[in-house]
Amino acid sequence: MTGSDAQHRNGHAPSTGRLLIACLAALALYASGFVARPPWGPAAVGYDLVLYNAVFLLGALVCRRTAAHRPRERMVWLALTVALAAGAVSTIVYGVGLVPAFGDVPAWLLLLLWLPSYPAMAVALVGLIRSRVRTTHPSMWLDALIGALGAVAFAVTLLPSMPSGNGDGALAVARLYPVADTLLLAAITAMGAVIGVRRDWPLALLVGGLLCTLVGDALYLSYVARGELTVDGPLNLTWLAGAALTAVAAHVAGRTGRTAPADADPVARIGWRVVLVPFACNAISLAVLVTAWGGSSLGIAGWAAVGCLLATLARTAMSFQEIRGLHEIREQARTDELTGLPNRRALLERARAALAAADARRPVALLLLDLDGFKEVNDSLGHSAGDDLLRLVGPRLWPELSAGELLARLGGDEFAVLLPATGLDAGISRAEELRARVLEPFVVRGVRLHVGVSIGVATAPVPAASVTELLRCADVAMYAAKTAREGVRSYVPDPHSGTGDRLRTMEDLRTALDEGQLLVHLQPQVALAGGAVVGVEALVRWQHPERGLLSPAALLPAAEQAGLMRPLTDTVLGLALSAAARWWPERAVPVSVNLSAASVTDLGLPATVTALLRVHGLPPEALTLELVEDTLMADPDRGRTVLGELRRLGIRTSIDDYGTGYSSLAYLRYLPADELKLDRSLTRDVGRDGRATAIVRHTVALAHDLGLSLVAEGVEDDETAAVLAELGCDVAQGYAIARPMPVDDLLTWLAAPRPGDAVVPAPRPSLEPRRPARR
């Protein structure tokens, strides 16, 4: 229980409760006078003055107590306090002072007595509106006008007709009270049309009290019109009932919490609770017009009814505009602002509908696409260029989609394709088609860009039974495709696999960089002519505290998605140079380190490398920096500038995995590099496949003509090494020489004598494709 609740329960509620009971008791005693009214004398004075005015004064005290405990509505209840107290004071002054003094009290004096309570009620009404309606909308003003005109038509119809030529001052004054009541009723009805019908008991009781006052004033007007100036009997009871209902409203307001304000948003203002009041006002207006049909004039009630119907027509036109705007808002809520594609919300809605109609024979496939190398585009060309690239993905993939299929952007560089009535095999086939389209170059601001894409494929209702599970399975498959660099991977349930927990992997990687959990394994490179060790390649490893030693396949995708490629590269550079410092200068064997695309286009890379060499006391020739040819595609000019500066400093550069990316001879013409590293996909079948052998032979010739040395990766056996040596390759790297090993093991390996100090057997006399031996 809060302090405010305790205050209401312990202080406010009992005090207002006792005052309310006293007020209602006074009302009951006054009503009992109709059965046995006291005779003239002190008892009659007590009945007419004390009991009558006690209802008003006690009601005023209840309102005053409520005002003290309702700061937000203080103006409302203070104004009602003034209104009730003014009514009691006016009655006492009239009965005790004016009647004995004047006998026939002048009309203007009667107006001064009771009319001031109406402005107080108007102030209370304004406070009620302010407490329940914080903001307004144009349609709310029309709703208010409909309610006000309908209330005027209703109230004026109830008022008795009177001769217009009667010039009695008392009658003129009596007419003013119902008019004021009608205006207040119109204002309250307007507010009801705005906020709608709701369980707001204080407001309902106040409206009931105002209606009682209106009835009393209408009866008083009819009495005066007939020449009956008495105000005894049931007439007084109507006014007392209005005061008592106001007191009950104050007590109820003090016991309940704050009333929630009406929402001005047209989206929220839909439903029968809001329509009910305007509908009732229109029904009343139609009834008034039907009653007045054929008469000489419409009168005030008729013209108010006409105005109510005209306002309804205007409100209907505005409703159509609001519905149109609501449709646009809903479309915007389901559309990605940058690309114009459906967003995650739209995908989830369509996926739920598709999944509801899916079964084992008509499954639903979801493809989750994540662009590879997108961060490098942002880093190199700026985020505006990255946005332009994302805008091109939709037009590239739309023509590949069929009717009923959905392409959506989930955020960042992630897209999704929903394929209803598509199984796993068909989904994988479609994923391959879409991947081929994405791999085609994009032209962004005059620059041709190549980006890769990893696609995960999952189906429902098997194995995913819900939309959430379908997204998770596709995400796991996509992450596995990115980790293995396979392009497309379907989801395979594996309770022991941790590939889906990429968020945890990324967070663990941040910790690993801070706590030094990364290390390097080194793989030797030997000259094919003579077998001398001419270099080592540093390969990053992650000594995870829970998952053990992790390879780059589990490390690099997480680093790329977490934006940690640059700090990772700096860490590996530091570890590799620290290892090289252990054998340099006794053994002048340089160490090679792979660069990411973000590092290749980092203009600060030469300064970073120079500082690290200085820290470890190594010369520039102790380091070779390797880059995949694809990494230059994001910003070739900037990459050439960085590599040119590195070569100027004396640091050797190498193009890694040559032959697997988007190879361009023009890049070899202008690219400042010292060596090419043939990918294992070309060296694996050399000597066995004529085409592979021809490619290697001509690549060797091309490299040598350009002044580059050629390193063959993936040399798994001595026979392959012999063929590569005959083709003219300079350096070999692979399991035939040695596996990657820790630094201490490499130092032992370097110091150990090797038979013949070479690993290359005598070359074969012929380079014809080898055939497998017969069994």
C-alpha cells in the first residue's frame, strides 16, 4: 500500500464518509417532511432553513475535503465547494434577510443571489475536462459540438413553453437558470462525446446532479409562468438531490485512484464507448426534428438538432480521413524506412499466417540473409554509401520472388525471405539462386562493390513449430554458413551445438580481447627449391575457458559481426611479432599475418604496424601482411594507398587465397604486392586435373612476369609438392611440411634436424594428368 493509499484509507475516506452520511441524513429528514411537515414556528424554521441548507453545506465540506486529497482535480472540487456553499448562503440570505425586509424581493436581487453558483460549476466543468483530456484532436472538437448541440436540443425540448409577451421580472430571472443549466449540460455532454462512455462514477454522479438541478429549474420556471411563486415541496427536493449527488461524487472521487485521461490519438478513439454519446445525440436530434415537422418554425431545439446533424456529417467525412491515415500509419509501422521493404513486424505477421496454414506436406521455408563485408563498406565509403547499398538489395532480389513470397529487412544488413508452401530442398535451391544474384557487383556512387552473403534456411512446422523458433533456426543456420564460409546452410537440429549462440560468442570475444585469451599458432613455409624455411604464417586461436581451443572458423564471423576485426587484427599482429622476436635475428624467418578488409582500408594501419615493429625490436622485413583479394573490392583506391605506404616502409605484402575471389588482372597490374598465395582449391588437384595444372602453370608465369613470388597453400603430400616445384612455384605451405603449432613447438621444430633439409622429392618426368592406380 502506497502512502497516498494509506492517506485515503486512514484519513480522507472516514472523514468524507461521515460528512456524506450526515448530508444524506439531512436529505432524508427533509424528505420525510412531506409526510409530517412541522407546523409553523421554530420547528418549521429549522426544517426549512437548517435541514435544507445542511445538505448544501455538508456537501460543500465533502467537496472541500476531496480537493485537499486530489491535487490534480483540486480546481474541480474547490469550484463545486463554492457552488454548493453559494447556494446555501443565498437561501439563508433570502429567507432570513430579504423576505422580511422587502416582502416581494426584486427580480434583479434574485438574480444576484443564485446565479453566481453557475460560474463556479462552469469552472468545475473546465477542471474536469482538463483532468481527463490532456491533448486534443480536430475530430474531438466536432464530437464535442455534436454532444453540445444534442444536449441543447434535448434540454430545450424539456423546458415548458411560455408566452413571449410576459414581461414579469421574476419570469425573466427564472428563465436564466434553465438556460445556464442547459449550457452546463451541453458542455458535459460534449466532454462525454470526446472521452466516450466509461466507468467514471464521479463524472456520472456529477451529470446526475446537474440533471436534477436542471429539472428543478425547469419546474421553478413553470411555476413562475403560472404565477405560483412557492418553492416548497418536491421542487426543493430536486435541488437537494443535485447537491447530494455532487457530495457522493466527491466522496467516490476521494476513494478511487486518478481517472485515466482520454487518448487524443484517433487510433485509440475507436469503439462503441466513444460512438455512443454522439449516436444518442443524433437520435435525439432526429426525434426533435420529427416532432417539429410541419410547424411554423423550428425554434431553438430544432435549430440545435439541425446543427447536430450537420456536425455529424462533417465528423463522418473526417472519420474517413482518419481511417485513411490509420491505414497509412499501419503501413508505415510494417515498412522499413530505409529500403521500403516490409520490416520485421510485417514478416512476423505474414509468417504467423503462413505457419497457421502449413503442415508436413505444405511446409514453410524461411531464408535469413546476412551480407558479408558490409561493415567494410561503411568503414571505407561511409554509412551513406552503406545505406545506398542496402537500398539496392531489394530491387536486385524482387524479380526472383514469386507471388505470395515476402522479402523483408530485419535490420542492419540482415534480410529475410518467406517462402510459403516450400520444402527444405526447394528452399536451399532458392537460397542458392538469391545468393548468386547478391554476388553480382553493385554500383554505389560510381564504385563497383562486391559483397558476399550468408544464408540460413529453416522450415516449419518441422523442425520449427512457431515463428519464433523458425527465426531462431534460420539464424543458427545462417551463422553456421558464415562460420564455415559455405554461403548457404540449412538448419540441422543439434542439441550439443553452440553455433546458434552468437550473441554470447561475441560478448565472450570482447572478454577474450581484454583478458588475453587469444594466441597464435604458426605454420612453416618452405622453399620448394632446397627446402629452407622462408617464413611462417600466424593463425589465430582462441583458448576459450569453457569451449576449449577454437579455430578461426568459430572466431572470425563473431568478430566481424561484433565490429571487432580491427582490434582483433591489432592483437594478432602483436602476438605474431612477439613470437617472431623470439627467433629473430638468429633465424631471419618473417612472419605472415592476415589482414581484414577493415584493416586494409585503415589509413592508420602503417603507423600501427611501425609502432608494433619498434616495440618488438624487429625490422620491416620481419613481417608480411596477407590480404584476401576480395577485401580490396570495397575501396580499391584506398586499399592501394595503404598497401603502397606499407611497401614504402619495407613491409612485404601478399595476396592470399588467390583464385577463389573476384580475381581481376587489373588489380594485379596496379596492386602493390610482393607475392601471390594460390588457394588450396587449385593446388589440391594439380597433376591430377589438366585444367587445374594449366591454371597453376600460367599463374606461376604471370606472377613471375609481374615480379611476384608464388606460394602454394594446401600442400598435403610430397607428390603434390613435386608437381608444384616443377611448375615453378616458389614456396609451399601445408600439412606435407608441418601443421600449425604453438610458438614453443615451432622453435623446437626449427631447431630439429630434418633429413636432407628438404621435403621435396625428385620431380616427375612428365606433367600429364595422373590416373588412379588399378586395384
